[in-house]
Amino acid sequence: MGKALSVQNLSKEFGGGGEKFTALDNLTFDVKCGEIFGIMGQSGAGKSTLIRCLNMLERPTGGKIIFNDQNIADLGEWHLPKIRAQFGMIFQNFNLLAQRNVLKNIYFPLEVARNKNTETKARARELLELVGLSDKCKAYPRTLSGGQKQRVAIARALVNNPHILLCDEPTSALDSSCSADILNLLKSINEKFNLTIIIITHDQYVANEICDRVAIIEKGKITEIKKIKNRKEAKDV
Amino acid sequence: MFDFTWSDLWSIDGDMIWLAIRETLRMTLLSALFAYLIAIPLGILLVVTKKGGIYQNRPINIILSSVINIMRSVPFILLAIFVIPLTRQIIGTALGSTAMIVPLTIAATPFIARLIENALLELDKGLIEAAKSMGASRLKIIYKLYLPECLPSIVLTMGISTITILGFTAMAGVLGGGGLGQVAFDFGYARFENAVLVACIIILVLITQIIQGLVFITYRLLNKK
């Protein structure tokens, strides 16, 4: 299995001058192609900062992030949109555009991304079908339930054919049955497209449910990377 | 003693009032238009250069913000007198409703820039992060995210700003700016023709209600939130 992403000695400090706060302290790990990699920790452990460093929404203060044989931590602001477009990202609060209907939300990355992989709008409809919301294409986000919003967000995150899907607490705002549905959807997407997924969570259940491996992060340090019962091997046997 | 009976209204020169209404509407709407054309870029600039904004830039933000605060603290009637030389340069005269568009635009622009700023600040920071994560450039974040998502709120500012400009036009009337303000001043104040004063007030109230109503209906139609 190749590496989808390689993180080497990654550090992030906040606050210049006098008081410094170390959010991430010298993290090193690899994420393999096609795996679901969990990052688990309490709130304040640094997992949000970590996932934002992976697509350079936050600029690390030290270390490397190797993606497609390139250290993206070194790139200037000008090059980042192109790199970021190769990641998909979903969020705890869904972050749908309230003034656009469902279909136009999924078009949004096609309109804004500088990405050679940019797909046609037909792909948007396919994805809407994949997440089971074809009948809602003209609906506005305000009329959707939390679970439906997250499904739209997932379709939107996939429309640019990302190499890696980043998930920032994707089920924390949902009730348990919705959470299970979303986790199943992520699992099926992972299997169908062999898409690498990195998911951060504070919830042991989420980690056990879908992750292949989980990194435990405490106070900005990885204390352990453990294998969860390997879904893929079990399936292959 | 305020000497007025409702039947006096029928003796007013209708053509004069009608001309004044047209002048008032023309200078209000044109000033609003010009002010918005200048204020929208300024409002955007205020938001994006703020701390944590997508083009964070403290010096530009502080300078722009101070200039706007200073301009906003000059009362309209003094500003209108102060810019008379500029008005003469641009329009050729400082009198009449066309000339008044200059001070009205200058007075309304900083006020509207602040309203635009507030409308744009309503945008959830998470959406900016989401757009960035998709590979949106900063320019695209402005015209594909900020402006369309905040459009209903921007439309809503048009009620307050247009009505404020309408109020300014009445003051402009005292400086020979034409419109309902000048008719009310010349007849109602200088000649004690109270019927004209009452008529102008009623018409201004009606115009205000209509503007507010139109803006609100547009907002309701646009907003999907």
C-alpha cells in the first residue's frame, strides 16, 4: 500500500513574541492509500489544528507534509488553492451555503476551484444520487435535517475527485442514528472509490466503527497509533 | 398657533408638488446608486483587511476605518456647505437637485460602507474555511461566497440608507437643493403656508413607507436562509 500522505515532525505554535502555545508537538505519521485513518483526542488536544494543517488551512510552524511527492508545508499562499482542491473536507457544522440550493452547493467547488481534475456537472448529480438525495436537488439547506445536510456536504466534498477526504468531527452535531448512517456512507465511499479518509473525532464509537487505524493525540502529541480490527482484511478473507 | 385645515390641501399648486416629488426621488435614488457603487468595494475592503480577514492588513484597515468615522461624524448640512467648491467643479453649480447629488453621495458613502461591512460580517467563518478547503482563491471567496451569500442582507441595508438619504434631501432643500425639502421650506417656513408643509410631510412619509416595503419584499424573495 502506498502512502497517501506523510507527516514528518509537524509542529504548530500559536502566538508570536512572549507567550507561545504549542498546539502540535513534533508529530510524525503516515496515512496509507485507501485507508480510513482516525485521529482521536479530547477537545483541546490539537486534533482540529492538525486536520487544518493537513490541507494548509493552518500553516504549520515546523515539519513537513508530503503529498504527491511534494512538501506542501513549504508552498506559498499562491500555490495552496490548487493543493487544497485535491482534498475534500467536511465539517461538524456542515458549512453549506444557505443561499444556494442543494445542487448548486455541490456545483460550488466546480465554480471556485483551480483544479485540472474538475469534473462536469453530471458528476454532481451522480454524487447526489450516491448520497441518496436526488429528490432534494432543488431544496435549500434550511429545509434539510442535519443528516441530510452532511450528505450534501459529502457530495460537495467529492465533486472535485479529491485524493483524500478530511472529516472534522462529521457526526458530532448529529443524533446517534444519523451518525451511524453518515459513518456507513463514508465507509461505502471509501470502499467504492478506494478513497483515503482522515477523520477526527472525540468519540471512541466513531473510531471503532469505521477506522482502520487510529492515532491518539493528547496535548499536541501522538501517544499511540493503534490498529482497529481490520475491516479490509476481514472482508478479503 | 398652527393654522391649518385639511381643505387647504386642495388649494396647493399640484404641478409644483409633482415636480418636487420627481426632484426628490431623482436625487435620492441617484445618490444612493453612486454611494453604493463606492461603498460596496469599501465595505468589502473593511471586512477582508480586518484581523482574521482573508487579506488581513492592519494599516489599511485602520486608515480606512478612521476616514469613514471622521466623515460620518460631520453633520450633513455642514458637509454640504463644505463641499460646495467641489460640487461647482463637478456639476458647474451648487444649486438645484442635480448639484445636491454630490454632497448626498459623499455623505451617504461612509454610512453605507459601514452597513455593507456589517452585512458581510454576518457570513459564518466556517463557510470561508470551507471555500478555502475547496481551493477557492481569495478573490473567488469575495465574489462567489461573500457577495452572493450576503446579498439579501445587503438589500436590506438599502431601506435604511435610502431613507437616510431622503432625510438628507430635506436638509439639502434649505440650501437651495430643490425637491420637497425646498418647497416645504420656501412655502411652509418662509411664507407660513402650512398646507404645503403638511403636504410635503405626508408625501415624504408615503415615500418612506413605499421604499421600506419594496426593500422588505425584495429581501423576503431573495433570502433562502
